Amino acid sequence: MTSSSRECKACILAKIDAEYAANLEQRIKHIDYSLKVDEKTYQERMEICKGCDKLLDALCRACGCYVELRGVMRKNSCPYRKWLAVETECVTN
């Protein structure tokens, strides 16, 4: 293999990022609706994470999670309490 036929490191990383995004999107899509926050809450959480100095390449350096996956779940909260878990509604008969 000649050096001219190799992919550059940036190209490989871009491909990995695209695969990661597609994979994460599919995983989130298949989480039961009752376990997820509504779209508005999810977007608010992601805006908070985007502005956090602990965010690095979609990972939270405080807990090591993928913020998109952590942020979509009702039961999850930010390790720094920048956003909190959403209480599950109790259904009584």
C-alpha cells in the first residue's frame, strides 16, 4: 500500500464521528418514549452542556457519559446539577 492510497487521519476521524452520530441517534430513537424527556427539555439540557467547560467531543469529563444519551433520559441529571432529573409521574387508580 502506498502512502497516496491511505486515508488521512482527519478523514478517518470524520467518518468515525459520522458513524458515532448515526449510531447514537438510532440508540436514542429506540429508547421507550416514557423514559425520555420531551424535545424542549432535551434541547435545553443540550444547550447547557454545550456551554459547559467539562464538555469535550460530546463527552462529559465529569462523569464520562455521552451527553446526548444522558440528556435524553428522564431519570438522569447533570453531575454538577446544572440540570436535574425529571420526576416520573405517579399513576393512581
